[in-house]
Amino acid sequence: MKTLIRNARIIDCKDRVIENGDMLFSEEGILEIGRVDQDADRVIDGTDRTVLPGFIDCHVHPACLCAEDEMTVSYLTYKGAMDMLRSGITTFRSVGTKYNADVRLRNLIESGQIDGPRIKAAGAPICITCGHCEEIGLPCDTVGETLKAARTLCKERVDWLKMMPTAGVLGVGPATEIQLSREQIEAVIAVGHAFNTPTCAHLMNYEALEFCVEAGLTCVEHGYDMDERIARRMVELGTWYVPTVAVTLQESTYIKPDTKHNKELVEKAAAAQQRVRNAVKIAIREGVKMAVGTDTGCPFTDPEHYAYGTELYLYSISGMAPLDILKAATIRGAELLGIDGETGSLECGKCADITVISGDPLEDIENCKRVDYTFCRGKLLYHRA
């Protein structure tokens, strides 16, 4: 089925911004960009709208942090994936799902049995007993257990290996507590190298951050204690950064401090928010490779609360230019996930992963919250009524 969008602003997230342009595409890919003089099965008026590559969220827990039975987790993984479409997200990286439900959903979508966004799946995260995300992860307390967990995940054909070297805002104890040992971290990274599988790590401690970067980690998640020295080292080594700024803002804003537990969560989230704002400013100034991730699945970090658009806005007030923000949300995310040959920019021949929003994001980045249409591989999977 061919779809034609007429008279829209087209931002290809490579090097072109076309005013009053047309785009023709189908399930086969993007067919024409510019001025199109042919008919289509579906025609969309792009007046006062912007056409962008589909957004990419590189840090998602599609089933939230659910630790229920396998059927419940599988259902919530699917529901969470489909909810992403409301934010214009056509690809996401799942970085922690019990039972490897994200891997199975990825396989169903890639085989064409069901429609949905493109998924890069990490399966269950590697953690310690009673550590951060143990309820959905693979607890490992020795190097041997860690090696077996990492190899088992690779056997399941995960796209990424995710580990939890430190505690987190929602976990027990301070967010800066180191949990995985250096030897365990090195073991995961070594398995990743052996199986050609990239690695990422939940990091909220300076010492753990520094060690992971030097050990050859592919991508830092959160990295709230980043300073100029580590940022420069990440640039030298080509280490990626997914800061997830919005999650602690959402938690400190929307969680009601009506119990002792909730009050502690709000305080930890507010403190983490100050640290990540500083880290993002440093990363932007030093030129660290950044992609967008929201930590969707954490409390109040979801499409209903505009987590993705909020993440982009927080980059804006931290000093990132609007076009660079859009690139971080699209082509940079595709580069991180190794799919920039397929998606991430609007080019003839690429997959028709397309997001249509109202307004101009170059004038106001918060227009990215105004998603009208989301197409995955040329299929319309979301339309705001």
C-alpha cells in the first residue's frame, strides 16, 4: 500500500530540511522525497506538520518492572511495545525484561507474525542477589555464575548484554552503591566481545562508571556522575551515552511522598536529577556520542506522561541544538543499535519508519510530543484521532 504525505516539512536527520515537500512510501520502503507527481492509496495532508524518521528509544523496560508469571509479563511486554507508537517510536532497545519476553516478541515481529515497532532486545539483566532489578534479572554472585548468565543470554540470541553494576533509585540502598565486582563486569564484556554482542550497564557511581568505560563497555546508561575527564575518555574510546534524564524528573514530580518509602524515592530521584542534568551538559560540551533513552517502564515514565518528548526537552535546556536533538532521537540511535543502514533517516530505499508531528520541532522541540501518525515499515500503526 502506497502512502503519500503532501506539503509537509521534511527533516531527513541527515543534512536536509525540505519545506512544503512530499514523501511517497510503502511497505517496500521510502520511494520518493521532494515533489511527487503520482497517486497513492492513502494521501495525508502535511500542512503545518513535520515528517521525521521514526523516533528511537534506546532504554526501555516494555513490561515495566513486572515480575509476575510468564503470561502476564509477555502480555505487558507486547502492550508496552505498542504503547511506544503513541510517542512516535518505531524502534526501541529493551534493556531488562523477565523471561526474555522481549526476545520472543522481537522474533514474532521480525518474522511478520504480528505488527509492532522494531525491537533490539537484551532479555533479562545480569545483577546480584538482592541487587538492583533482581526481580526481573539473572542474579549472579560469582564470576562463574556471571559467565554462564552472559553466555546463556547470547545463546538466546539477545541483541545486547545488559548488566547492573550499581544500585538504582528504585532499589534498596543508595543509588551509588557498587554491586557487581570488577571481575564480573569484565566477564560480561569479554563474553560480549566473544559473541560480537554489544554491552551496556546501569551506572550511578563514579568508580563503576570509570571502570566500565576503561574495560570496553559499548554504552553507558544513566552515568549520572560523569565529569569532563571521563567524558573525554568516552570520546577517545567511542563509548556511547544514553543519559535517561526524564525518568528521575518524572519520579520526583509525580510520585506522592505520602509514605516513608515514597518520600525516600522522591528524595533519591530529585538528587539523581541534579546529577544527571550536570552529566548531560558535560557530555554535550565534550562531544560524547549520545542517543535518546527514557527508561520507560519506571513509575510515570511512559507515553501517557510524554516521557520521550520530555527527554528531548531536557536535552534542549542542557545546551543541545534542536537539529542535534532530532539526530540523537533518530540516526544516532540507529547507529548505536547497528541499524543505520535500514532506518534512522529519511532516504529513498530505507525502511519507511516515519513519525509525523504537528508543528515545527526546530522552533519548539516540545512539538515532538504532538505525534499524529506513526508508520513502521510503511504500515500505519498509530494515528491520533
